[in-house]
Amino acid sequence: MIRRRTLLAAAPLLAAPALARAQSGWRANYRDLRYGIISSENERDAIARLQGLAAYTERKLGVPMRITRGTDYAAVVEALRANQLEFAHLGPAAYALARRAMGERVLPLLRHRSRDGAEGYYSVIFVKADSPYQTLADLRGRSFAFADPNSTSGFAAPSYFLRKAGIEPSTYFSRTGFSGNHEQSVIAVLNGTYDSGATFWSNETAGNIQRMTEKGMIQPGTTRIIWRSPLIPNSPTVTRAEVPEDLRRDFVAMMKAMPVEAPEVLRQLSTSTVAFADARHEDYLDVIAITEDNQSRRRERRS
């Protein structure tokens, strides 16, 4: 059972188009569309990065889109469950949470496809570049930063795969904690609050650390990756089952047209994405199993 959480202030609504919209189909019941994003990135940058999507949506679908960033990953799931969002971009583990909370009311629609054709990414464990830690063995008795309890690369995947390798995080590390999001994990390690942490990584040019470097938040070469997980399916964009089928169809068509019709909007969303692929519930069965295993072990430790 997830607790009700609040969402941070949404971006202002864009002005309605000058031409009157035909009040037919789903538009007769929607003055605007609401799109939620998880808190993997700081609020200011996340909202700014999706303003191109909001403008593109209004231009293509004829209604404004409100972009809202959750205070944490679970907040976006709660907003979906409470019918406060039509669409949301979730991490795979947050999708697993949504399935636990909403069942078949949550529907995966799309996931990103990278330039190399990949439809997945990795969890990586990183340290400061000038630290003495070279392997996982070197981190025994050291501190470790997770991102969010419902982050795939920032918690679910590293917890699960470390245990599969014989490392129980709660006892192997001297201290673990949740930083709040991926950017905060990197800052915490660089500041010396933690010795190591987990974040997401796609390839040599795309990932959280690379994005922070591009934004000037950290200096190039200040971190070093010492572990990488198996491939994780790319994060899904989802909707609610109650959202009209014609609206879902128009939204998917709009997103799939983006690489040709609005490549600059796609670059704002992700510098490594070239297209969108259909997402299915079956794509995330392994991640759901991982999150269930993590939940079971956490319950065992509490009992």
C-alpha cells in the first residue's frame, strides 16, 4: 500500500491555440492533458527539459499539456492511481510499483530506442575518480548511496544483483541510505558523504553522470564506474486504462512522429534516443520479479 504524496507545482499551462478546437472525440472531455515525470533529475531542469514536449503536444493534439514532477517516484504512481495524470514517464521499478497499486489500470505505451538500437540501459556503481576503490571488494565496510526506493538503477537492480553475487548490501556496506534522486547520489559521493553510489548509464555518451557533466553540475572525469548490471529495459511511458482509446492512440502516434517532425524536442528529452518503440507489460516481468524479491527480503529483515 503506498501513502498519498503531493506533487510539486506543475509548469504553467501553455496558451490555447488561436484556432478553435473541434469538440469531438476525446477533446470534448479534456481541456488539457497532464503528464507526470519521476524525480530522477532536479525539478527546475526536469520541467524545463519537457517544455518542448508540452509545446509539441499542443501543436499536434490541440490541447495544452501540464508537466508535473513528483516529489519522489511513488508520488507519480499515486497521482496516476488518483486519476490526476493521463500520462507519466516511470522507471521500470516504479512501473512495478504502479502494477502493485493499480493492477491492470496502468498500461505501458512506449519506451525509448537508443542510437545503437538498444531498448535498455544499466545500473552502475560509481566512486570518485581519485578514490582508492577499484572493485566491489574494495567497498566492503564503506558507505553506499541509493537513489530512491522505487528507482530501478538506483536501488532495485543493484540490490538484487549484488545479492546474487553474494553481497548483502545491508551488511556488506558500513552504511546505506537514499539520497533522494540520481543527481543527489553523485553529489553525495563527490562531496564525501558516501564512498560509492548507484545510478543509471546507457553508454559512454549517455547517462546521469554524462548529463550532469553537460549541465555543468560536475566536472568531467570526477567519477569512475566499477560495476555494471545486466541490461534493464528502458523506462516506460504509461497511461491509465480509463483514458480513452482514441486519446491513447493519438498520443502514441504523436510521440512516434517526433523524431521526424520535432527532432529538437526529442533531443531535449534524451540525447541518446532516436525513436520510440511500443512497450508491453511483458517487457517488465523481470523487473517486477526483482522488485518483488527485494520487497520480500525487506519484509524478512523487519520481522
